Amino acid sequence: MFKNKKNNNQKKTCSNCSNAVYSGEGCFICLELDEPICVIDEWVPTNNHFKCKGKCYSKL
């Protein structure tokens, strides 16, 4: 069973992760890791995109 079980067929990315928090002007911060990092900046994925390797989507 997946944590995000509503849409199991949905592609797993930072864009639809519950740990990616919108911080304004197209920037999303990932709160899954020990230190918050910017994963999407100005609506474009950064080098840190999907850095957690999908921990939010791992099996329980």
C-alpha cells in the first residue's frame, strides 16, 4: 500500500509530492530531507529535483 494511494498510476515527481511546499514565484521547497532544498525554481526543475528518490512514495 502506498502513502499516496489515490493515484497510484500517477507519475511520481516533486510536482505532486505532499512534501514539496510552494514558496512563491514558482519555487517549491522539499521538506522530506534533513535540510530543506529548492527542487523547482521558476516552474523549472532544478538539479535537486527528486533528490529524495521518492521516499514519500515508498511502500509502508
